[in-house]
Amino acid sequence: MSGQATFGPHVVATHGATSPDAPLVVLLHGRGSNEQEIISLAPHLPGGIEYAAVRAPIAEGGGFAWFANRGIGRPIAESLADTMAWFRAWLDDVAPAGRQVIVVGFSGGGAFAGGLALSDPARFSGAGVLFATLPFDAGVAVTTGRLAHLPVFVAQGDQDHVIPAELLSRTWRYLLEESGAPVVAHRTDGGHGLTMAVVASLGRWIAERLTYATHHPVPAPGRPEHVSWATLPDGALPIRSGPTPEITWRIPQQQTSQNAPADLQERLASTVAELEGVSVGPSHISVPGARGFTMADGGGDDQAFLVPSVREFAHLHPREDGSLHVALPPAHAADLVAKGWGRAHPLAGSRLTPGFVMVFGPRDEDELTVVQAILRTSYHHARGGVVPT
């Protein structure tokens, strides 16, 4: 039986722009709430956008979290699949291909929003998971790099006693460390509830992502199947061994463990400085003490640079950190993150180029060779994509 036949018609409250070409932000409510309550957020969010709040398909399960209720007599994966099919029937009608759509959910609605994004990352321009867990055991793919190039906003409360702490921690860890998504994260010292600070931060994220996607080409979300690295001997980036280093989740994005030895940092800087046409000076975007690498005659388009106005394509963070930020072709950035060599910048694809990625500092000689090759890829990208064979 199809989701549509099971659940009946869609009940939707709207606010804001009415043009079918305007970006659409879908708001999904949690347990004990409804579409009228969640749409009340819309006046506090950016203008020029259509907001649509969709009522959960049945009341008995308590909102969009109902699919997690195993008491309804069907497997959880089947329940979620039916609900998503029901939702997508409405979405595909109101937002045909080409219309920007961001899906944002609170609590059970956040779990559903995360499930939608994981099920079909390319369908959305962004996803917001507010005070919620991802539906880890509901049959959706929760794999490394699944959400590469899909901006995500996540908010959690340190005193949230509604969602189990282990699920909140697992959600936070997956989104920031494994998903490949550029993640803007927000934590409160409160419990299971939206605050005006969270709403304001969400609004800025929505505005920045939609503005960027309107005026720039953006890559299709998801992990690429195969990426050729011409700067590496066998053309493939290896998988980085060992655990992921600790990275700050707030901006500035910094590496706080497994830091590169000072001599390797200096050799890395020398490698870049010796490339033709490269100038070294203070970074125009990073923390004090970071060394920026610029190329005045770089032939790449603006998305090949961290700071297009000054043609900064990479920078090395101060010695106590030792990581780098580089601009890479989007597919290479996604491949790098999926193989454990770095992490997407939180603002990649919203305020900064989608290929803006952190590269972890090299721990030994073998890693230095790989990171040097990554930097040469960034350099040739900035030159206009001319990579020597």
C-alpha cells in the first residue's frame, strides 16, 4: 500500500513568498505539536522565501516521530519509507526539479528531516536537524561522506532529557565527523526547546545558503564514486590511518590534537612557497599567525580560491595547530573528507566556495607526501585546472 493511500491528503500551512520560483523552506514539527505551531517560526526567519509547515500524517504516533513507534505493527524501515513517499508526493508537486528546497525539523520532525536528506541528498539545498536524533536504524544510508556538499544546521541542548544522550551524541558525531557535510552547529545550555538565539542562527544559515546557491554553481551532494588525483603516483588518495583528530566545531575551525611536528609544517610551507607564481604572507581570512598562499595570476575562477579578491588558494595555520585550509575541486574535497584527510569548512557552499576544506596536518613523512600532493592539486586548481601528468 502506498504512503499516499495510507495517510490521505496533506495538510499544509504556509507563510511568506507565494511565487513558485521562490526558494522553499519546509518546517516539520515534533511530538505534541502541529503545523500551525511550527509555522510561527517563519516571521522570525528571512524574507523572500516561501515557508511551508506540513502536518504529520497521523496523530496517534505523536508527529513525525511516529515511524519510530514499533507498536504500529510494521518494521521501522518500512514505516519511514511509507512516510517519506507520502511526503515526497507533496514535495514533488509543489517544488519541481530546479526549485531550491531546504528541509528543517524540530525533535521528531528533525529526525524526519534528517531521514529525508540521508535518503536523497541531491533533492535538497540544505537540512536542519533541531534537538533531534537521526533515524539511524530506519533503513536510510548513514555512510561516510553521504552528505558531502549538503549544508546542514544542527542544534542541541546540553540539558536535553527528551532525546537519549547517546543518540544526540551519535547524531552530533556523525554529522560533524563522518557525513562529509559542511555543518553549522549550535549548542545551548538548556534543554529540549528552541531559543531565539538558535532561531536567529538558523535564519542566518538559511539566508546565506540560499543566496550562495542562487548566485553560484553548487555541486550535487553525495560522495563521488571515483576521483582521480593527478598529483599522486597511482592517481588515488589513500585512506588516512588511525582516529580522526579533534577539530573545533565553532569557527575558527582548528585542529587541537594529533598536531603536525613543527619541522613537517615548515617543509610543507616551503613546498608551496617554491611553486611558480606563489606569494606567501599573512592570510586574509584565517587566524593571526596563519600563512596565506596567493597567486596573483591564478587562472582559476573564483570558486578555486579561499579569498577570491586576493587569490588566496590555501593557508597554513599557526604552529600550535598545523592544519591547513585549501580550495579544491568539489569532487576532490568530498573524496578527501570521506577518506579521513580533513573536514569540510562549516561555511563551504553557503558563504565560501564548496571546495573549502580543512586538511589535517601531516603526522609523519608518508603523510607529508600525501598532504603535499593535496596542496599541489589546490595550486593547479587555482591556476585554472592545469595539472601536470
